[in-house]
Amino acid sequence: MFAVRGIAVALSVFAMVYCGLSLAVCLSWRSVWRYGQRHLVRRRADLLFAWRMFPLVTAAVITVAFTVPSFLLLEPRAIDEPLGGIPLALAICGAGLGIFGGMNAGIALRRVSRMVARWTSAAQPVDSCAAVPVLRVFPVGRGGAFPRATSSAITVPAMTVAGIVRPKVLLSGAAESVLSASELRTALNHEVAHVRRCDNLKKLLLRCVAFPGMAGLEAAWLEATEMAADDAAVSNAGEALDLAAALIKLSRLEPVRLGWADGRADLTTALLHSPVAVVNARIERLIAWSDERFASPKRFSPWYGLGAGLAMVAVFGITYGRLLVHVHTATEWLIK
């Protein structure tokens, strides 16, 4: 019974903290977005993703670092207290959040794995200077054979990054034929930037923390991360124009979506995986490229971060015992 009560308390605290903070994020993310307008777009993307993951990380830290130790150290094992209806309901809610998040991520991963397997069933390696493997893919029939011009063919994206552990760039034969060498190089640099920023892994994590009302925040993050990859792909005005030209040419091959919802590419990062308005904004940004606008900001010394971290560790080390007592008192109230 002691173990059951401990699990129920941990799940209850996790559910309350996670849901409360998620609601706060839903109501405040636009303020974070406006604040991020002052910074480079890659910083903006990082800020939005951190804000999106804040409820999960905070709830996990509070549960693991405070709730569980306070229960194990301060809860008498000899007392046999029955669980009330409220903590039991909260515990079920916490368990449900974990199960739903895991299933949501698993379904998305399985769906995309199947689609990528079809895309790459007849893929050919491409010689390139990219830091990740590049495969040339073609439309394939639903049975796996090359179609002649059949309506049953599975279309492939013009260019996309697939995979998390072993990422690879998938390049359609049609896209390769319409892009010049410089345009193809900058487009590949865009996809490699997604790999370096682990954007497919971040998308998988977002599937684990699905919560109502987060669609606007996630769309803002996707827009920022596409623009961040654009910035990372170019280093001068000529490359920026090459990438803009690649976007224009590939948009003629692959219809641009009206919104972000696209089940086939949940965990892939395509060059045109953006709504029409975002693609137009990206092209305008690239045409207006300037060294000053995209210059790297001054980096803060890592010693500042180290000092702040050591100060936090010292504070928690001094007050940890007292915090555990307060947390145990709160969980006792929750059980009763």
C-alpha cells in the first residue's frame, strides 16, 4: 500500500503541475513570441521550443527531485492510509497523460517510418558534399514498383530530411533536374541545418506533450525553425538569392500547403513544409538578405552560466531539506 500511495502521489503532483503550467503557457506564449522578435530567428525558435517544453520539464523535476524523495524519507511506512477520490483521479489523469503522449509519439513515428520506407524503396545514393547521406527518390506505386504515370503513385517530397538517429536527405529526381548546382547546394545546406538543430527529434518530443490549445505556439515554432534553417544555409547575398530561387522553383513542383497540418510529414522536415504565407515570407527575407541583419550576435561567456548554475546548486543544497518538509506537508494535504 505504501508503494501504491507513493505512485499515486507522484502522478497526482505531476498532473497538477503539468496541466497548470500548460494552461499558463497557452495563455502567455504570444508575449514570449513578441519578446523573441528582438532576437535572431534561431534564438526565437529556441525560446519558443523551450517555453513549449517548460511544463513537462518542470513537472518532471518537481516530481522526481522533490515529491518522490519527500514521500520516501518522511512518510511513515507503518501508516495504512486509504487514498481519497481526488488523489486517485489526479493519479489516473497523470498516468493518462503519459500513456497518451507515448501512444501519440509512437503512432506518428510508425506512420512516418512506413512512408519513408516507401519513399526510399528504390532510392539511389547521390554524391554530394553534405554532412549527411543524400538519396535520390522517385514516385513509387503502392505495391512498391515504379509507376508509369498512374494516379496510384505515392508522391515524394521535393526535398526533405527523414530520420532521427540516422538522418538522411531525400531528394526527388524532379527537384534535382530543375535546380542549378548552387541552388541545390544551398537547399541541401538548409536541410543539413535542420539535422544539426535536431528538429525532427524536437517534433517527436512535441508529440509526447500534446495539449489542447498549443497549435498556435507550435506553428510559430515551426515558422521560426524554417527561417532559422534558411539563415544557417546562407552566408552571403548570392547564396540567399540561390535559396530563394530554389524555394520558388520547388514550389512549382510541389504544391505548397495552406496550413501546417500534414500527417505524412509529422517527423520529417521538408524544404517546403510551410504554409503559403510562410514560404512567401521566407523568400522575401532571403531577397532582402544583409550581412548586418544576420550577423552572429555577441556570445556571452560560459562562465556566467557556470556561475549561475553553481549558485542555484548552492541555494538548493542549503534549503533542500526544508523544501522536502514543505512538499511532504502539501502531499499529505493532497492525500487527505
